[in-house]
Amino acid sequence: MIKLVAFAGLLMLSMTGMAQKKKQKAPDAQQFAATITTEDLSKHLYIIAGKEMEGRETATEGQRKAAAYIENHFKSLGLKPANNGSFQQSYPVYRDEPSASALSLNGKAFEVNKDFVPFPQWNNNATSYFSEVVFVGHGLVDKDVDDYAGLNVAGKAVIMLDGAPTGFKPSAQGFRGSSSMYGKIIAARNKGAAAVIMAGPGFPRKAGAMPGNQYTNIYKAEQYPNTFIVSDATAKAIAGEAWDGWKESGKSAKVAGKLLKANLKLVFEKKTEELSSSNVLAYIEGSDKSDEWLIITAHYDHLGKRGDVIYYGADDDGSGTVGVLEIAEAFVKAKAAGNGPRRNVLFMTVSGEEKGLWGSEYFSEHPTVPMDKVTADLNIDMIGRTDTERTTGDTLNYVYVVGDDKLSTELKPISEAANNKYIKMTLDYKFNDPNDQNRIYYRSDHFNFARKGVPIIFYYDGMLKSDYHKPTDTPDKINYPLLAKRAQLVFHTAWEMANREALLKRDIELK
């Protein structure tokens, strides 16, 4: 009898406690979102996109200064390092510095920049001598089109026209499409060519003031043929008088190939330097779901310097970078007030985005957290300006939301609910169109998470033609109230994802 009374008393206390718990108001995310301010964003951005950072080009001193600034901010917040005790994840970068290049025909030497330029990105050290050159039309290989049909080019040098005939539609867009320079080089390699000579515009050309080509994949299963871009006059010297006719006919139709007799010497030499770059990553520990993760990303690199001219990259992507810094601070303040996230939240700024999504690709292949335990990646790339080509709707209260219709059916409802409750901004889904000619979905760091199956949302302000990838992308042109509002939207969406009961479903196949 005594035991039953005691049990009944305990039960009543427990029920009373549960009732009190139910009466407690859920933490108000808005008070923490409000700590993301225009003043703080501006303070950070004038440093990140300032003169001292020299444009933050990957594997340069400016990029390392920016990484140190971000790391110090994460440390000041009390965040934990997310790479085995380190706040940075380094990866190798290689840079080629061309040292010599030559092209001669039947003993006559041609002049670099005036008559030809080497294509150093895929060229290797080599001196080659050819007694034959094969003309291959436009050098196109795509579906029912094969400009190499009936031609033996194995081990030979090939020469091709610029571009493609009017009306030709490649089966794939982008830099590897069949009519692009890269697509043509890949086709020549697949056909066994030993060297590529490609007619191109813009001669004579200025000697390059840019640093040597950078890349991360120094080891390749297959090597590409050395490639040289030549002026129209140089192409005619190699091909003979027939070149003018081929060029004219090639404007509208396929041109038949032909074997040419010519003693051609090609020389290319370069030095390769090993550098490094890094991602900066830190996290706030979750409570009851600390084996699960939410990731918030932005790229902090930009284009660096061209001579004395600095490409500041304030919007691209200084805006996203400082957004991550402020969102991290909001989560830290929430936890200090007793409202920390249930899941771990990883804040990561990556480098190498402008080079080809290098930093995020490296992380995706060498993750420091289990990718199957990541509920989502929220990626921010350019949120500080307005799209000069956006003429419909509210042009001063919008953000492009990309990828929320992919990988998880739960993404869009969460995103829209957070926006409708707190921000009330126009969410523009323009770039979710599968036929988007700009292929925006594939062009920022979220894609390296998506290809690993992680649901993503990408926040973006649009293509600013007047300042995009120009020295004029400066901090004074940022719309700081709009930047703050967009960053707050990301915070509210992240808050829901970090605190909801279950990981997001992965119920849509990656396309």
C-alpha cells in the first residue's frame, strides 16, 4: 500500500512536470536572427573584400589571410574545430608556369602571341616533330556528327576550324560540350591525336599577365594532346590556299577532312609548383542529436589580382561568407541562452570555387563528418545585390532559391514555412528550371553535396553583368539591409532543420 501511494505521488509529479513543460513557450528564433545585423555584416565584408585580402585567389597570400580571419572569428565564438582538431582542411594545388613555347613550319618559326599561343592547362612538356597534319573540319564528335570519320589521326597532329557550323546544336551544354574548346580537345584525345592545332580569334594577343594555370588533378589516367591556338594566317600557312575555302564553307556546313604534308615542330615547356589551399570549418555541438549534422557553406575565394588591379569579390562571394559568420554567431548566442541546436551545425567556408568547386569537391571526397548523417547543406553564394535583369515582381525583396525541389520533398515546405513566418520575401525559383541555360544548379559548392545525396538549398541574388567577376564588385555596392534579411532567412531555415525530429528524407533521385 505504501509503495502504491509513493508511485502515485511520483506519477502525479511527473505529469505535473510534463504539463509545465508543455506550457513552456518554444524558443523564439527571431530574437537570435535579429543578431544578424547590417553593421556586423558590413564590418566583416569591408575586411574580407578589402584591399589587404588582394582578391582572395585560391592558393595565394590573400586567400590565406582571409582563411585566418575566418578561423579567428570562429575561435572567438567558441566554436569547435571540425577537422580532427584543426579549423582548416588543406588540399594540394598545382600551378604551371610556362617557360618556353615554339611553333615552326618547314623551318619557318612563328611568334608566340602574334601567331599562336599554347594552351597550358592540359599541355605537357614535349618537343614534337610531325611530317603530316590532318585537317579534321571543326573537330566535332557528337551523336550523328563525326568530323573524324574516315580519317586516321592516331599519333598525328590535327588542325581544325574554330567554332561550329551555323545551326549545329551540341547534345550537351557547358565547357565540355562538343563544340567547346575542351570538348574538341577531348574528342581529339579519344581519336588518338598526338597534338591539336585550333584556329582561333583575337590575334595578335597580349602577353598574359595572369599567374600560371592552377589545377588539383595532377595525376590523370589519360594525358591530353598538347594544344596550340593559332591565328587565321598561321592556319593558312599550315593548310595552304584551301584554308580560305574550308573556312567559308564551314560557316554553314560540315567540311571534309584531308591529310596535309608539312614539317611541323611544336615545343612546350613549363615548370610545375606545388601549392596548397584550405577550407575553414567549425561547428557548434548539438544536444540530443549530436551524431547528426547540418552544414552551412559559402566560398570565400575570388579571382585575386591581375597586375595591380584587385578583383574584390564583395558579392561573389564575400556576401555569402560574412553571412555564414553571422549565422554562426546567432547559433552561438542561442546556445548561450539555453537554446542550442539539437543537431551539430557545421559552418564551412570553402576555397577553390572559382577554379571549379575545388574546396567543396575535396571535402565531399574527404569528409570530416559522415555524409549519410547530414540532413542538408544550405549554400550561400552571392546574396548582397539585386539582379539587374530581374524586372518583374519585387526587385528589392527577393532571393533566388535553387535546388529545393531536388533530392528531398521536405525541403521546399520547410523553406517556405520559415520565409512565410519570419521574412516574407519573394522566393524566386527561376533557376530550378531544368532547361536553365546558365545551369546555375551545377555552378556552386552545393552541387558537390548533392552528388553525394545530401539535400541542398542554394541562395543566390542573380547574375550581375555589370560587376560580375569584375574589379568593380566592391563592398560599397552591397545592399546591406537586403543582405541581412537573406542571411536571416537562411538562419531561420537552418534553425528548423537543426531542431526538427528527423533527418530530411532523401526521396528524389539525383538528376
